[in-house]
Amino acid sequence: MKILKIIGLVIVGIIALALLTAAFTKSEFAVKREVTINKPKQQVYDYVKYLKSQDEFSVWNRKDPAMKKEFKGTDGTVGAMASWKSENKEVGQGEQTITALKEGEQVDFDLHFIEPFEGHDHAYFNLTTIDSTQTRVVWGFDGKMKYPSNLMLVFCDMDAMLGKDLQKGLDDLKAILEKK
């Protein structure tokens, strides 16, 4: 019995230490990548503002060709929404809604993840003119994890986890737009 009490106290101690650590751990993260596209800014903006365009360059949209997709609203305008549902656990289920458009410069999205985990995050495209034929595109993703889930940020490098997919998507976006 004494050994069971010791094991129980150790387990309680580990849980208490984890919860205490989570209380002092950051809860927000931000990941962004950029690429230079050899096209004028307005041409790039007129492509990235559409949710349906992401099917062509977003790594996540291409992970499951059999995923069910639905679009609501007028694509390329505030309030337009794309929803997805996939049996692939890397894709899961969720919704992406355009929340703000700054003509020629920025597109903001709300990401609502439903499965395999619940969450709301912010994503955006920011465009900057380099010159009349070149545009810098930044694709960013900002998130917040609630307590005590934020403890995962101690062990997970969100920049490494998401950054490679953002960069691959931007590289594909560059290839697509430079062919046009």
C-alpha cells in the first residue's frame, strides 16, 4: 500500500508541475513565411483573395483530394467561407472565413478548426510592392492555445511544424502565378 501512495503522490506531483508550468507558459504563437513573385501586386492580390485559389497552392488543401468542401457567400469578399471535412487526421474538419480585405494589400482569415481539435486562429496574406513587376507575399498564421493546452508550446515548435507548409504553399503560388 505504501508504494501505491508514493506512486500516486508522484503522479499528482507531475500533474501539478505540468499545470503550474502551463500557467507561466506563453499561449500565443505566430508563424510567417514570404516569397517574392515576379508579378505586379494587384495581379497577385486578385488571385490570393479568393478562397478557391487556395486549392491550387495550399499544402493543406491538397493533402486529401477526397475531402468534402463547401463554399458559402461570394468568394473574394468579406464573409465568404470555405468549409472542409476529411477522414485524414492531418486535415480534419474546419472553416475558413474572409474577415477583412485591404484592397491590393492584405487578406485576413478566421480559421475555425473543429476536428481533430477545436480552435480559432488568424491567417493572412500581406502583399508589398518591390517594384512594378515584383511583389513580396507574406503568408502568416497567428494562434492562441488555451490553458492548459498551451503547455504543448513548450514541446512543439509551431514555426517548424507550420512553416514548411506555408513556404511550400508560397513556392507553389509563385510557380502558378509566374506561369500566367
